[in-house]
Amino acid sequence: MKNVIKLMFVLILSLLIIGAVPIISELHSDNFDFMETEFIKNSKFIQNGIKVEYSISQPISKEFSLLKENFKKSFGEDVQSNENIIVYKDLIKEIKAVVWSNNEDTKVQITYINNDKNANTFQLKQELKQIQNIAAKNIKYFNFIKVKIIEDQKQNLLDILKNNIDMKTLEVLNIHNGSVGKAELYDGNKINIGFTKYDTGEYLIIGTPVIFVTY
């Protein structure tokens, strides 16, 4: 049975290569933002999220205080914190900041997990910018979206992927409950792709440049 499931997901990713849709995209925008919008239209939204990592040339205590104040400005007083972690959580989102130091700089990682399909990762990024230090350097952003596949719309999802991925860069690997892949979009951004199957259904997740959550 496991071999059948693995074969099924290999065939799904193979359809990206041999499908009927032209390889050269006719869409106006070949990027993650466009794909995210189309995924939401053609599947059941589960969650999306964004992570930012950066460094700052100031003491960890000062950066921690600044972030905690920015959290309260954005989300109110219901903010939890301990020595180096700040968290805000409600029914639709969870934002977590972790601060630490190395021999040179203070390091910061902020993750934002969202369960509201009306908020895309571009909007989440704008919210994160209100929290992070404006003097941050070496900034890196990571995005993802996870959806539940609706059977009669599965081909639409495959077509969206195929229209936006440079197929020459696609690599596929089996995992115990599906398949994962990595590729580049036509705009040059790198993405990871995961097809997984559970008792609750089939799921698709993509992240750029990598998927930073478990799936």
C-alpha cells in the first residue's frame, strides 16, 4: 500500500512535466504571490506563514525590549515573553520572536503562522515589518502556503505549478507519505513543494526558498 501511495505522488509530480498545459506561462505574474492567490481559489486553505531572520548590532537586551514594545503596539497587551522569546497568539494567528546572540551580533527570528485565508503572505510581511527593527541587516524572508487538495480541482493546482515553475530545475524525492520537490520559478526564486496524504486527505504545501514548518 505504501508503494502505491508513493507511486501516486510521483505520478502527480510527473504530470507537471508531461501535462497538456504549455511550459511557457501565459500568466501575467510568475511568482509566489500569484501562485498563493490561485491556490486559495482552487483548493481548501489550511494556513500560510512567513518567517524573517536578521541580525542587529546592538545588545540582546535592547533588541528584546524593542521587539516586545512593537509586539504590544501591534497586538495589544496580551503578549507573553520569557528570557529570549516573545509570543502573541489568538484564534487565527501566532507570532513568535526568538532573540539570541553570537560573538558578533544579536540574532532575531520571527515567525508568523496564519489561519485566515483572507490574509496572504504579502500582508503578513507588512505586519512583520512593523515589528522588526528598522536597522536590521542580513534580512532573509521565507514564505509558505498549505492547502487541502479538492479532487476535482487537482489538475488546476498542477497547471498553476507547471505554468510558474522552470521545469528544467524540478527535482523530486519520495517520502513515506508522498513526495517532495524543489525547483525554481520563472522569476528566479527557489521553491520547495510537498504533496502529502493523510487519513484526512491530500495536501499541497509550497515554500520559498524553503518550507520552514513541518508537514
